[in-house]
Amino acid sequence: MKKNKLPLKKAHRILAPRIAYIVTSVDKKGRVNAASFSNLTSVSTDPERLVLGVYKPWDTIKNIRATREFVVNVPSKDLVNEVWICGDKYAGNPIPAGVDELKVAGLTEIPSEKVKPPRVAECPMHLECKVVWIKNVGDHFLILGDIVSASYTDGAFTEDFVQVIEKTLPLMEVPPGFFTFPNDVSQINRKEVKNRVAAKLENMKVKIPKKLKIYEKPLE
């Protein structure tokens, strides 16, 4: 199988598609800023924490440094144009500092539960965060955030808190200006896979240590 060389400056595109988020923050005067991001991921579940990568010149990092708070809003595919508007300078639609991108995009602000930046009403899911630390990692700052509140629109999750993808339709960025979204959900047959692994290990004459037995319990 032939492998081709990708220019190093484009290496991050191998990590695509990535979920697109709208991050809201406020400055010291309480003015709202909304910006689109895909450099974000969960890094801890106890406590619940995430990391966000923010380009150094952007207003988002100035606001977060000043207030130590931000909100991650998860848009659906129906908001693709609004996400691109909030992309601001990244998207080639520069909006002056102090101007609320949500108003430009026609999106609705609603109060958050535990932080000052607002949630975006049209987005089906939200994570309110407070800063743990900010680190310089290159042309971006990396922000570790404690998730202090999580909320969702009715119908976005099952009673067991499994996201209903058919309802949320999370938007995913490929390269700049190209988006996709999941349109199918596959559930693993855990028993079948477990038996397959057990049979393979037995064939390889590998014994599972007792300390690894705890991992046989399905993840919640």
C-alpha cells in the first residue's frame, strides 16, 4: 500500500474531521465574543476537564485571560453558516473587537448557569468552564478548563445520557471552509468482540493477569 508525504505544515489535517464548536467569552467590560474552534478535546473525566487551543492574536484568549471563564457551545449542521461567521478572522470575515459575533450571526444569547459568558440558544449542548491554567505551546495558547456545568436541549440525550446523534447532528470541520457531519451510528457488539479477543489471545497463548480483569467491565 503506497504512502504519500503530507507537508508538515498541513499535518494537523490528518486529525480532521474535528467537531466545530462556538466558544463564548466576555471581556472586562462584559462585552460578548464568540469564536469558532475545533482545537478542543476532553482530557479528564474525574474531574471533568477539557483543553482548548486558542490562536495567540485572537480576542478569545484576551478575554479568557482576563475573566478565567468561557463556554463551549456545540452547534448542529444546520448552523454551518453561523459557525463560519463566528470564525471571524480565520474565516476571512473580520469583525472589530467589541462587536458581538452572535448578533452578527443572528444567534441568541441565553444566561449560563455558573459563568458570565452566555450560552448560545440554538446550539443543542453547552459546557461552562473555568480556567485551571494557560500554557504557551507555539502559535497557540493551551487552556485547561474545569467543566463546572453542562446542559443540553431536550431530546439531545437518552435517559442513559447517550447523545442522540440524529437530533444533535454535530458539525465537523475538514479543512477550512469544508464541513461534514455524522449521519449514521454503529453500536459495537461487545460480546462478539470480547470473544474474538479472547480466542486470539488463547491462540497466542497469552494469559490475562488478574489486575487487568477490571477492564472487562464495559465503560459507562
